[in-house]
Amino acid sequence: MTVHQRRYDVITLGEGLVEFNQTSASAATYLQGFGGDTSNVAIAAARQGARVGYLSRLGADDFGAMLKQLWDREGIDTTYVSIDKEAPTGLYFITHGPSGHRFSYRRQGSAASLMNAEILAGDMIQSAWMLHLSGISQAISSSAETVVRQAVDLAKKAGTQISYDTNYRPRLWSPDHALKALLEILPLTDLFLPSMEDLRLLTGLKDPFAVLEWSRQHGARRTILKRGPEGVLVDDQGDIQILSGHAVNTIDASGAGDCFVGCLLARLSLGDTLLDAAAYGNAAAALSTEGFGAVAPIPSSPEVRVKLLLHHD
């Protein structure tokens, strides 16, 4: 089936979080927002016009209700977001200092970390063009890691494409465990979306072109290597293109990589080439760093188009 014969363009699976972001390094004032990498991806894709669904688990608390309202406002299908009456919705705090932003999480034992196969009960994955997954979703618990693997199996059987972002977090699991999980999923992916920092930590490689070669050797067909302010490298089965970063007034870069992924997937589902979709996502990610938080600054399609036009002039 082509993308337009399916009900959804992008389905993501994982953990939504409520965010509290310090508004300056000197003030004990926090701006409430939202985060969670796959939730950020879903919102970014929806804001570009993609048909998006989310699979997750929330606590039966005020924070869970806030996330559910957010996804509904963004037009994301939450039919299979289940509610846990015992476990809480996860939170995190961002503080800002001389070395950049730091994250403190309150997610252990959260509703999302207790997700199980019940969130896969419908046919969302089978009805989607792309299933997007993340290393964080695998790392938050053993049951979540199992659900990710089950989701991959459902996607493969249904002919749904799979994209995967390493999003390696050393505090969540060991490098050995993360690398093992990556090597199992990599040959099954259609689109591999790591950051340079993640793969440097997991492979020891410091050269981005060596990282791309390593990815191909381990089963990746198409890889986009995210390099923060430096932009991205696009590797389409060995054909490598370099997209430089955009000059912006960066305030807070949290969630920029997720914004890139969501916008990329949306544009691919709408018919863009891999290179054009990556250029779009690159511009969107840069714009998303000009405000506080992971979600609020994610741009709309017209804003990204203006940025791209200015970049070409």
C-alpha cells in the first residue's frame, strides 16, 4: 500500500512527559511545557500536516490529562493511549548553565515505563505508512523494550516502514545493552536517524563518514546523521549529501533533534525526496531552538518555508 492508501502517515510509540524548563540560569522560575522524544516527533509531524497517531500510557493524574489535551489539540489520534490508575505520568526539569542545558527526570515507575502490549491492540501500526521508534522507548523498562520489539514485528508483517532514532541516554541503560538493542533493530529499519554524539558514545567512532559506513555495514540502508548546529549528513545507500546548519538565535536546543525527525517524516509522507525532506527538517530544527521547551517552539509549515527561502537567497 502507498502512504495515501493508509489511514496514518506516522505512528510513534513511547513516553510523553510534562516539562518544567528554567527560564534563566539565575532564576528559580520554571516554564511548564511538554516533552518526551516520540511525543515531540508526533507533534512536529502533525504541525506539518501529517496524519499522526500516538501509542503510550499515561497516569490518571493532572499531568496525564494535560498531555492528552495537548495531543488532542495537535490533532494526534490517541485512541490507544491507555490510562494507568496507579502509576504517575513522568516529569522532567531542564536547568541552564555555562555548559548548556541539563535534564533531571522523574520517570521511574511512570505509567509509560509500564506500557505493555495492550497499547498495540488496535491496527494503528498496520494502518500507517511509517512507525517511528526510539532507543529511549526501549530503555525506560524491560516491558517497554518488549513492546518496541512487538511493534517492529507488527510493522514488518504489515509492510509499514520503520524509522529509528538512537536517542541514547547513558543514565537509562548501559552502552552494551543499548548497542545490542540497536544492532538487533538496525537491519529492520527503513530509515536510521542517529545523532553523531550517540554513535560516538556507542561505537567510539569520531569521524561522521566512518559512522555512516559503520551504519551501512550493520544493515542501515538510509541514514541521516544529526550533528546539531552543524546540520546533517544524508546517506542514501552510500550516496552522501552534506546539509549545513542554519544561523539562528539559539535559546534552548532541547527537542531540536525530535523536531527534525517529525518534520522529516511528515515531508517524506507528503512526497518529498529524502534530501528535500532532510533540508526541511534541518531548517525546522534550527527554528525550534529559538524558544524555550521541546514543544512550544516547533514551527508550522509556513514558518519553515520562510526560513528555507531566506537560506537560499
